[in-house]
Amino acid sequence: MKLLGPSLLLFCAYCISTARAAVIFYTVADGGVYSGGSTSPYYVSVANNIHGDVQFAHFNSAAYTNIVLELSAYGLPNFGPVNVYGFDNAAGSLNGGDFNAGTFLGSLSIPNAYGQPAYFDVTSFVHSTGGAYFGFDLRPTGTGGATLCSSMFNYGLPPELIATPIPEPSTIALVGLCGAFFGLLYAKQRQAVVPRELIISQLKTKN
């Protein structure tokens, strides 16, 4: 029993960590799209002139509880936040027509430090997509700009999605079983241990 308890505890911990291990989805296209319709593999965004364009292949997003877009700063300095727009039915490649595409999802602050990642929750948007590809149009605010790492010129981390899987029912049941087992084990140990005060009381009574 002494060995079974720790072994089962380790097994339960392994099941939990495996069930919640993040899955990485890599971009199929990323770079800059210009107001004139041209594109560049350099992931540069300049307010009103160049937008970042990053796209991913569709996947079964319903299997994930949390999906986060990760971007990494490359050139310095980066000025101000970047507005994130999401669009479905993307081409799966850089397309000048993606300039000003999508629905506003929120603003993301890009770290003003080389290679530092920034994270933006896109769970609701990705859950709503149904095309073969979907993408994000990144638009710097004000008169500033942002230079980000790309998959072609990867001097840090290229854009990627980090998704947290929903645990399978069998895993949830196993974790519950482990909890019940340790609950019973703890209760039996408490019953087996005689309180110190009771022992002292019994000794005094005998004397």
C-alpha cells in the first residue's frame, strides 16, 4: 500500500499533464501586405501603409478550450499597440487583398524588446471559422509601426497558435477515481492514527 499510493499519485499527475499539454499550430503564410496590393515576406507593419498578415490552416478548434496567438518582436523600436483583425476564408498565402481585411478582435501590445513574445486570445474567433484557412490582419495604431518575426526570416519565434486541449472523458474519470482513492486512503490513515492526547489520557488513567 505504501508503494501503491505514490505510484498512483504520479500516474494521475502524468494523466493530468498529458491531457492539458498545449498543441502548437504553425502559420502557413506570414509577412506584410501593402496598401497598393503588394506583399513581402518581411513581417513589417506600418500604420496606414503596411499591415501584418498571418494565416493558419483550419483545424478542429472545438477540441480546444483556449487558443492564443503568439507573436514575437524583431525590429526595434516598436511603437504603440497593434489592432488585431480576424478574417475567415483566407487564401493560405500572402495576399495584397488582405489589407484592411477582417473584424476587429482587440489590441495587442508588442514588447519593445528583441525576441520577446506577445500573446493574444483568439479562442472565440477561431471557434467561429469554417474555411480552409483563416488569418489575422495586424494594424499598428497611431503613426507608429511594429516589426515582427516571420517564418521565412525567423530571428526569434515565428507566429503560431497555442491551443489547450479539452481533456477526454476517460481522463477526467481517471482523475476523479484517483481523487476518490486518495480520499479513502487519507480517511483510513486518520482512523489508524490514535490522537496523542488520547494516548496521554489513557496513560494517566492507568497510573
